Amino acid sequence: MRRYSFSLFVLAAVSLLVACQNKTSPDSASSAPQTRNSDQTSGKSSTGRAVTVATTLTHVESVPLILEAQGNTLALDEVDVRPQKNGMITTIHVKEGDEVRKGQLLFSLDSRDDDANVVRATAAVATTQAAEQIAERDLKRNQELSDRNFISPSALDTYRNRLDTANAQLAQNKAALEQARVSQSYNRIYAPFDSRVGIISVRPGSLVTSTASSPALVHLTRMDPIGVSFTLTERDMAPLLEALKHTKSVKLTALTAAQDKLKGEINYVDSAVDRTSGTLLVKGILDNSSRLIRPGQYVTVKVQAGEIADAVVIPSQAVVNGPNGRFVYVVQDDHTVKPQPITLVRIYEQRAVITGIGSNVKIVLEGTQNLRPGSRIQETHDDAGGKGRGKGAGKAEGSAASGNEASAKAGGSKQ
């Protein structure tokens, strides 16, 4: 029985060994499909679907040199109006928010005491004028008597002294009259310049004082013209100073958050650069006759500092920001793209002034987000059948999207 069991075991082992030798090895069997898959993958990367993009050509033109900065408006003239003497307000001649002209009457104070002083001083002047005339006649008569030796020289000197005293007294009384009139004028307060009336803090019957710590009667602000203050970086300082050398008036434009635009010119450039911020303080004057701006508003300031001649210009959307700097995708003859590093000089009205590339070079305008170095591209076609886009490209996003969608559908059908 044991011998029979052993024979069966040996027979099973031999059969198993023969079956293993006839089978293909696992390593060779698995290597074949892997080779096929790698071939398919490499074939897809080398002959991948073209990316639909819009293109344009670089070109050379003269671009206005616009220096842009953030600034805030300020009043060229503003003042807190206070009385020059103590008194009581009798009449307020303006309302809050009124536009007043220079010399317009704002407030009247109780002037009865000063009016009486003026009358008194006027009478004193008249009295001394009469005394002067009498002394002058007396001196003239006695001068004739002295010429005939009817009176002594000392008597004639007495009449001269009387006339001199009368002249001095008249001058003194005239000065007192002028002082009384000045004090009287303090009772009427006028606008020192064309301005807008602010909050009026007094009412008729209010007692006001002339001390500096006392509340102001009203705050006046000049509205037109209005000033603007802003700073420029050292990079923009050189073009501005160069423009000031060639012209006395450098124009600027201020744009508010509501897109209100005011025009003006620069009237002040600081003498030194701020060491902390590395900026230069600049001020300008704006025409605010339409009252679109109030002092203290933040505005975007654009300074017209000449132009950049023979500049290479492309649409700003064609510039790509990469980890190593800015670049554009240049279209090669084999319909692939190559990144070209550039330097962005300035952006003006969605146009980028660049260096590092020549003119009449075809670059990718839209669709750069789907590209890599060496990617194959397919240019979009407009309704007329032309390729690419010019400076005014505006529909490339939709074209690129539809192209990518069509490519995706084609790829899906193949699968």
C-alpha cells in the first residue's frame, strides 16, 4: 500500500514539471504588452493634437510715454475764517455749500461802537484842520510884519511853532481816524478768494472772539482749480525730468473711480528723492470747473512725458509670466512654438512695449495657457479665411475654446 502511494506521488510531480516547461515564462509574457503600451505612448507625444491658438505679428511704432501713479487731490487754497475782533454776529450773508467770489460779504458783526469811534475821529480831524488853517494865516501875516521890522524874530518863531503843532495834531488825528476805520472794517468779514462755503458754526447773535483757539466761523475751500499730489518712482523720474527740460508745461490727466477725467499740468517737482520710499513728490493743477472732484479724493494720474520712438509693440495679453521671467511664444516654421524671453518696458492702452525680440515676428496672442515649449499649434481662421489676429484681437478666447472642444471631441471619437 505504501509503495502504491509513493508511485502516485512521483507520477504527479513529473506531470507538474512537464507542464511548467511547456508554458511561456511570466517575464517574457508581461514584457510584450509593456513594449506595445510604451510605443503607443511615445507615438502620442510625438504626434499629439495641435493646440488651437490666435497669433499676431510684432510691429514697430511710436508709443506715447505715459507715467502712471496713484495720487490724491488737494485744495490749492483753504482757510478757517475767524474774526479779527470780539463781537456779536448780527447777519450771516451766505449759506452752507454756496460758491462765493473773492470779496463777497460773509458775516456782519455789531459795529455800533466802531461807527461812533469813526464819527469822533472824523470830528477831531476837522477840528485840527481848522486850527491848522488859522495857524497858517497867522504865520503869513506876521511874516509880512517881520519883513517890515514891526515884530521881533522871536515872535515870528512863535507863530511857526503854532503851525507845526497844528500840522502834527492833524496828522495824529488822521491816523486815529484811519485806525477807527480799520477797527470798523473788522465788523464785516469778506471771502479772501473764490471758494465754497463749508459748515457754518455760528448763528446770528453768537458771541465770537478773535483768539486762535476759538472755533472758526466757517471753512472756505477753493474748488477750481484743484491740486493733485502724487509720487513717481526713480524709474519714472528720468523721463519726467527730461520732459521738463524741453517744455515748460507737462500735461497730466487725473481719472477718478467713477471714471471722471480732469486735465491739467505739473506745477511742482520736489528737490530730493525720499530715501525711505525711493520716490519723488510731484504736484499738479487740474481744471475742476465742472466740480467733478473734491479735495482728498484718490485718483489715477497719467503724465504725458513724451513718446517712445521705434518701439516694438505687441498686445499685452501675449506676454506670459513664467518662473524665470516674462516671455512670448514665437511660432516656428514647423508650426511649433518656442519661448522667447523679453523685457517689458511699459504698458499703454493694452499694448506692451518690449525688448528682446524684433519686429514682424509671429507670436501666440491667445491660447498660451495650453502651450508648452515645442507644442504644435493650429492657428484660428477668421470669417474671411485669414490666419491669426492683429492688434485688435477680441474673439480669440471663444475661437480657442471651440477649437479645443473640437479637438477633445475628435480625440474622444478615436478612442
